[in-house]
Amino acid sequence: MPTAAMAPARVIHPARSGPRPLTAEDLWRLPRVGAPAPAPDGAAAVVPVTQWDLDKNQSRTRLWWVPLEGAARPLTSDEFSSAEPAVSPDGRRVAFTRKKDGGRAQLMILPLDGGEPTTHTDLPLGVFDPQWLPDGSGLVFGSMLIRGHLTPQATKAEVERRDKDPVKAYVTEDRFYRYWDTWLTTGEVPHLFHLDLATGALRDLTPDAEWWFDWMDPAGNFDLAPDGSEVAVSGIEIDPATGNIRTYVWLLAVAGGAPRCITLEHPADDLRPRYSPDGTWIAYGMQHDQTFYADRVRLMRYDRKAATHAELAADWTLSASHWEFAADGTLMIEAEDEARVSLFRLRGTGTPERVLHGGTVSGVAPAGGRVWCVRQNLVSPPEVYVWGADGSANESPNGSNARRVTSFTDAGAAQFGVGEVRELSFEGAYGEKIQMYVVMPPGHTEGSKPPLVHVVHGGPHAISGDGFHWRWNAQLFAAPGYAVALVNFQGSTSWGQDFAQRILGGWGDRPYGDVMKATDLLVESGLVDGTRMALAGGSYGGYMAAWVAGHTDRFRCIVNHAGVYDTLGQYASDVTQGRGRAFGGEPWDAAGIAAIDKFNPARFTNGMTTPMLVIHGERDYRVPVTQGLECYGMLKAKGIPARLVYFPDENHWVLKAQNSLLWYREVHNWLARWLGTDA
């Protein structure tokens, strides 16, 4: 029975039987459903669906027409990859980007009543994020140009010159010079272009701009005013004095002219501007702390006539991630919420109302009095849902009546079973309430005690959420017969600002205590076999893997993926802004060094005795590959059983299908080897 310090577990997703447990091959054969682009009347949407070919080790994305009533049908061929759909204001055409093998994505337009798509661009670095002008006369989209070569022709010539140049060195004096797996010294910056469909004329709306968009996903950074006269865009700039990065909101006229910054005096990032349907104001997100990347995103209102800013939901403790307007002016908001991502609505000001809770919501797109979105959870892969936001009978207080309208993954999911998912809370290391999910193995019999595998999330300011993770899939970890614990330790997001930031300067303190408390409770409750336990984590989770190795021998083995081993070495990371805040000090003074070393796994190698699988990618600039190599080298020098999996062609994540199959095979074999189970 659970101890007094642990609340009774609640089953949030029942087990589903199947012919066999989930495999990594199953995971890669499942279609991956993207964000819907609804027609203006909300009666149908265009949905991108990606399918992987394991033999060719490549993927293709097709666009599908998904009506509320009737069967979905493909709009594009699987000969090419098509993405980023946008339905025209009259509902008769869809604009999208299409990429041929080895080529750049170009702008296409397809009539929805039949016909072939037409190509409308041939830009050297491709296009992204097409958006229609409200009158349907043209589109605005993004395309990369190279600094110093700020025309398509000049960029094309520079690309050709670089391809022929035998010297591939990078030279910089910038503090911020690479990001995740991309070098920023090569000068590619996004520009916004206007395409007139009647004449075919292409015009650069930002001819002198040198800001960046989000490097991981440049889409979603700009919006068009309802009258088509103006664009609001969030652009990233570097402070020349400090080298720190900042995101501002700029306004620019579609007719031409210099951009105007409206958030120049703000303390930190300003994000994702969206025009209200009547065009009188702009909603955007604002952060206050430039040194804390997980600082709460506050929803703001910019009055276009008065040029004033005001907070929309001052008493709301959650952090908004995405937001879009419904036609009646309601703001539909995605936000992390107690280890889920929920849908909220805000009518005017005040506290947003939660209308869809459970699992993970993404790709929210209001249209025709409805909200289209993607939903998933720990047992079900992403599919498209529709929720009625117009007060109709389809609406319920918790959104339980949201209607699933696609079934792309059903055939694949029928090939495997999944384990029951339980949620529970317990008293953490410092007395706080801590939440975790526990995924039981498929076919679990009550009373049996499976081995325990902790899966520790990265960040550290992130969550182990109620989602069907493609890279760290909890069901796939559980498939060989393990109970998988997903602890949302202190420092995790979705419980407010204080909960997230309280581990700054103490990475190894509260999170470690929370994970160990969870371990004690799971063992004492009789749910797991306390003699057969393992721990796995990536990024910050890999840091925790190394920290755990130096402080306890309770686990039979550890998996450390892309983990921070030596905190001082993180000054080789892509982003050093905020490192001193995270680690408790800077390395150029004695107190700072002492603070960094206090929670530095590399200073606790004397206690490391647990066998460890170390995995790292060469192109990982967030946690440089030397972190993994140093950890592995130390373990081998000390005589501790260790195994290295090194990917020369991967970054912080393992993104290629065949590499991922190897990753899961190595992880499962390592766990089986030390937990005494069959892989």
C-alpha cells in the first residue's frame, strides 16, 4: 500500500491490449500528424502527415483534406514533401511549401476543387511560413538571405561561391555564434517577402533587416493585420555590448518602409505578435528576466492607436506558449499545466479559462466558431481534434467533448499494446508536492513487481508530459517489462514561476532529492522491485544521470544521453547567457567557481561505481560532445563498466530513423543486461 507521504495513484490512461509490445520500428512506422490549417468556415482543414521509409531512412510529408464529415483524402503526392499549408481567405486554394529530394522548399498553390499545384518561387534558400493577405491577392512568407548579399540573386551567387570554396572555416568574435546544430557565422537571416499573385512580382518587405527568427522553427514569428496593410514580427537581435540575445516586436508596412520597434524598452523577450480580428490591438508574449530562459511568458496587449502596452492576465500564474484569435476576439491559448499542455480561452482580460485539459494540445487553430488542434497523450499518438468554442452543445466545461476527426495512426497502433498510466503526487525533498507519472508494462498483473526505470526529463525547466514522445517514448521504455517513472521534480515547468526557478544555482539538490524520494515511495509501496532499478536521462536528465552516479549505488545501471558531465565545460555550449544564474556563479571569481563545483558531477567521480551507457552526437552544440566523451573516458579509466554510442551525424537529439533504431536497441540491451531481463 502507498505510504502516508504518497497520495493514492490515479489511473489516467488504461492499458490497451495488442498482439505484442511496442517496438522502435512501430514508432517509426506510425504516421506523424502535424498542425491543421482549417478552412475559413471551420468545416474542414488541411493536415500535414509525415511517413518514414525505414529502408530509405527518409521521410515524406503529404497534405490531406480532412472534413468534419466524411473521409480524409490526400491533396498532394508522396513523390515530394509538402508542408506548412495555409488555406486562402475564400477557401478555394491552399498555399504550401514543397521540397524535392535534396532541394529547397518553394511556394506552391493548389486549387481545392481539383487541378495541379503551381510553383511561385525559386529562391536560393527556399521559403517558409506562407500567409495569405486578407483579400487573397497575394501572400507574405519568409526566406533566408545572407548578410552582405541581401538580394536573392546575390545570395544565390554567394551560395555557389561557398560551395566551390575549399576553405570551410568559421571565424567569429561573437559571444553567440552557433545554436543547437547550426553555425550562425555563415550569415543566413530571414527576410519577409510579398508575392503579388496577379503580376507575379516579388518584393522584399525587410530589405535591410538582419534580425533572426527562432532557429529551430522560424514559422509563427509574424502576423498580418486584418486589413493587410501591416505586418507584426518578432525578431531576435544581439546586444553588441554584452553579446546577449533579445527578441523584439517590430511593425512594418506591407506597402514599404522601415520597420518600427514597439518593445525597445522592455527588459527581455517579446514574442509571437497576433492582431485582434478588429485590428485595434496586438497580443504578444513578454518575459521579464533575460537570464532565465523559462521565465513566465505574460500575455500583453498593444493598443495600436494609443501605442500603449498592458498585461492581459496579470493574475495568471501559467506561462503561455502559443495563442491565436478566434473570429469573435477570444484568445485561444496553449499553456503547460500540471505536466500537460491545456487549451485556455481569454475573453477580454482576467484569468484565462481552461477549456481542454488532459494530454497535450498543440497546433491550435480557431475557424468558423470551432478550434482545430492536435492532441496526444502517453498512450495515444497525435491526431487531429475539433473543439466547439462557440458555446454550442459540442462544448463542455473540461473539453471532454472534443471530437477526434482523424485516424491516421489507428492501423499502426493496433499492432501493439500499451501499459496503464498512473498519476500520483508525493512529498518531495523539501516538503513540496511533487507529481509523477508511472507507466506500467503492457500486460502487467497487479501484485507483481517489475523492475523500475526512471526517465528523467531535460531542461531542467521542462516537463515529463502526458504526450506520446517520439524520441523518449515512455511506452517503449516500458515495453520489455519495466515500470517507468516520470518525475516532475522541482525546477520543472507548468507549476508556476517559483517552482521552476527554485533550483537555480542548485541543479543537483532538489531534483535529486525528489527523484530519490520517488524511488523510496515506489519501492515501499510494493509497486516495483527495489533490487532491480535503472535510471535514464538526456540533456539535463543526463546531468542527473551523472549526478546520481556520483551519489548513490542504488541503481544497477544508468543511461546518460547528451548529458552535462562537467558544468564548467558548458561555457563551450551554444548559449552561455544565463549560465552563471543557472550554476550559481561565474568561473572568473573564487566564489563562482565554488558554486559551480558544488553541483558539478565531475567533482564527484570518486563515488561513481554504477555501469553507464553514454550516448552523444558530434553535432550537439547545446551540450558539446566532449561532455559525453569525458564522462565515458573517466568511467573506463576508473574501471567501471561503460559503453559509448557516438553519432557523428546527429545533434542534441537523434533524429534519423535508422540511428534511432540503433539508439533504442542499445538502450534496451543495456537495461536488459543489468536488470536481468530480455531485451
